[in-house]
Amino acid sequence: MSGFPAFPRDFVFGAATAAYQIEGAVHGDGRGASIWDTFTRLPGRVRDGDTGDVACDHYHRHPEDIALLKELGVDSYRFSVSWPRVQPSGAGPVNRAGLDFYARLVDRLLEAGVEPAVTLYHWDLPQALEDHGGWRNRETALRFAEYASHVAEALADRVPRWITLNEPWCSAFLGHAHGLHAPGTREGTPALAAAHHLLVGHGHALRALRAAGVREAGITLNPDHVTPATPGPDDTAAALRAETQRNLMWTEPLLAGRYPGSEEDTWGELITRQTFRRPGDLALFSEPLDFLGVNYYTPSTIRDAPFREPDPQLRTADDNRYAAVPRPELRHTAMGWPVAPHTLHELLVSLRDRYGDALPPIVVTENGSAEHDEPSPDGTVHDTDRISYLDGHLRAVAAALADGVDVRGYYVWSLLDNFEWAEGYGKRFGVVHVDYATQRRTPKDSFHWYRRLIAAQRRAD
């Protein structure tokens, strides 16, 4: 295949984006406020005071972006639906203009020969729900299921692949414990309640999607490849605490119908004094998935560390007595993340080995890198480091397939440079460069490389 890794005939190649990162039009056609609209207006929370108010203006320019997807040759496009665009207050009547936007998007994708894949929640909770407790409140999970029903009723006949939540770890911990993401709080047990209620929301939404007749429904996690810094008992125990928070608190309920046995050592009295779990929750979480989405970017090397907050009453849910160890021997992306493609292979194999027949087919729903790339004088963008990153990780996926892991697809993150959450517009993940001042789109070298890889796969078929 002309130097490209080989994949099965029915392997899906795609590209991914998220609503708040690209759509803009935050006040358009009846859209309500989200927690990210609120968060970006808090001083000092987002680099350079950036917001997603305009972003890539995809709401108005989506025909141009669909043309790029067609040129790229992807089988599928993964996008997220903005909950406050569909239900401005997170409950009650549907905003028909908002839902119609996604109906037009789906129809135009299908006309272009690109299969749509919908993510229902990519972090943009309606602010009205946050005002009543947000994900700390079980009621939000029920509202999420109602929202899922509305979207599925409109789109299920044309959208085959549905994802309930994107990276609930980020929503729960970056949002409610570390304070880096919206809503920007630093909490203990309430952050664990948010994590739990995200899974409750997933379970109810999964049932709503199946009731609407969707063909494939799953969830996307961002499991970490965790390695202890040394084989000593302290670092090994710290690595297990890290893996509990990043991986096991999600995969154990979803795939094994149990809570992780290491949770008490990880959170202590923050988890032992919880009151948010109810009978029947585990049965709800562990209803079979049609696929598991895996987002992967970088591994973690972990060492033991003391509590950052000595007062147990003030500890947050991410104060777990571990710390990441720098890896200066590895190349790092513009995000400062070490690059080690082989760890994606190891992660996929470890999921298969841990969960066996309970592990559904895997789809790599995000993988990509932010790099220091800018247009050259002739307008081209030579992002050699991104090509190397993507090539290495696709080879890792191919190696996992060769080892018997059932991987069905791969989505590059991202189609477009976009609003990178707390990093604002300073970090570029796209295979298409966006000049934010003019909204001009310029395919990078990585775009053309990915297009050739997809074309080579089809010729081999």
C-alpha cells in the first residue's frame, strides 16, 4: 500500500470536530447559553481571553467544510450537537431552527458521500442546567436522555453511529475538580457525583437512542496509558490511583458492571461518604455497547506524590497522591505532550486483555497533535511533525488489529484548526489551517497525506 499501513476492507477512516470549537453563531437562531459561553468570559480562564463566539464560523460555512471532507475522501465525519442550540434551557420545547441546522448538515454530508456520526455531548452543557447543579444533580442525567430522544427522533433514520458522551473524565475532573474547563470549579465529592451522573446520563441516553432505532450506539472515553516511574511499590500504587481516575472508574462500570476496587485508596473519604449512587445504577451503566470510542493522544508516566492539600475537608477529587513524570527523551507536541505511538497499541491490547468478550468493537474516535505550523510564503502548510505523529499512531492501530483487537475505525482530530478550550486559538490540531481573521481554509500537508492513505487503502481493496 505504497508505504502505508494496511487495514481491513471495511475499516472506517474519518475526521472529527466538536460544536463549540468550530460552530460560532453562539447567539444565532435561538441558541441558549452554554457553560463554555459563561466560562470564557471569566477573567484569566482562557488564554488571551478567547471565546468560541465565532470560532471557525462552521454554522454558516459548513458547505465549504463538507467540500473539504469530500476532497479528503473520509468515510465518516464525527461532529457534536450543541445541546443549547437544540434545547436552549436544557429542557422543554425543541428549538426547531437549531435542530434543523443539524438536519441540513446530515443531508449535505450524505449528498457528499460522507457518513455522519453524532456525538450528543461534547462538554457544552446548557447554562440553565448548571444553574441548578449541572452534572452534580441526577436530574441533569434525565434531561440529557430527553435531549437525546429529540435529536434521535430527527436524525436516527440517516445517522448510523451515535456517541452519548465525549470524554466524561474531562467533564468531571477538568471541569469540576481541577477547574481548567467549564464550569471551572474545584470540588471533592461533588466532582465524583458529576462523574457518576454523567454515566447515569449515558445509560438513560443509550436506552433513548435504542428506542429511537439507532443502528450503533456507544460512548467515547479517553483512557490513559499509565506506567509507574519505577517498579517500586509506592510508584506502582500511585500509577493504580491514576489509572483508577482516568480509566477504571469508567471502564469497570461500563464493561464489567462494577465499581473499581481501588476507588477507596484513590479518593478516601471523598468516595466513602458519597450518597449519589443508587440501586440499579450499575445495571444501567453496563448495558452492552455497540462500540467503545477511544480518544488517545499521549501516555503518562506516574510517580508517588503527597497530597497537595493537607486538609481532607478541602481536597478536590483530583488530589490523589500522584504526579506525572517528564519524558525529556521524547518529542513533545505544541501542547507539551510526549509522543509515543506504540503506547496506543499497548493500550488497545490491554483493554482487550482486561475485558475479553465484554469489550465491544473499538473505534478510535480522536487522535491527532497540535504542532507549531503556520503557512509558508506560498500559502502551503508543511506540518511534517503531524504527519509523523499520525503515521505512527495509525501503525499502532494496525499492530493492534494484527494482535486480534477488534478496531473498526479511526477519526483524525481534527478536520479544522479550532478553539482549543482553555488554550483558546493558540494551539492548532487541524489538518486544515484556519485563518481566524479571514476564515480562509488551507489544507495542510497532513491533509494531503491522509487523503493519499485513504485512497491507497481503497485501491488495495
